[in-house]
Amino acid sequence: MIKIPTNILLVDDEKDFVEMLSLRLEEAGEKVTPAYDGKMCLDVLETEPIDVVVLDIKMPGMDGIQTLMKIKIMYPLVEVVLLTGHGTTETAIEGMKLGAFDYLLKPADFDDLQTILADAKKKKAAQDERIRQAEARRLLRRGGNI
């Protein structure tokens, strides 16, 4: 069975972390785009088709929660998985209330991350399909009234 890669935007201000996790995800068959802050994340979302954003909460400048809020306003169908250190679990839960799909504690287990990414991609694909079906029904109804 052919695996269709998930388009992942990996956002963290720790460049070494982004590079290492990107390599592991790419070896697992995913397509990863790196970003190192919230603004760069939003810039990438303007130009790249992204399924899931893996977003660190603690970043200088625009933090992960601020970035999440902008993502959900501008790109509501993109799923977001938050990464958090041990002291910010409450913030991660708040992020889920704001629309994040899930969160993981750093350092995250790679298998857990892969499972969450697959689930997030399935949710996004189902939402995309419902929208396509609704648009097709609307076009059919409109076509019948002409």
C-alpha cells in the first residue's frame, strides 16, 4: 500500500530540534517544512499546502498560543499539534480549547507523534471531503434551477 505523505509544518525556535525531527519524519515518509517562529509559520501557510502544524508553545516573539489563534482564524481546517515542556501543560490544554487537535510533552515519543499526526490528517481529510460534497450539492442544486 502506498503511503501518501502528510504535509507537516514543524515550528520551533530550537533549530537543532527542528532539523532532527524533520529528518526522522521524512525518513518515515512525511513531507516536512520547517519554520522557526510564529511569523514564519504564518508565511509558510500562505504559500504551502499544509495538513498539520506541529507547533512549540514557548517561542520568543509570537508564542505558540498566539500563533495557534491566528492559524485557526486564517486556516481553520489546518490541524495543530502543540509541543510543550513539562511546566506548560495547562497552556497546552488551553490551546486545545482554542482549536488545537492535541498536544505532546517534550521530549515526545516518536510513535505517539506519528499516531497523532495520522489522526490529525484523517480529521482534516474528512473535513475537506465534507466541504467538497457540500459544494458539489450546492452546484447541482444551482444547476437544476437554471
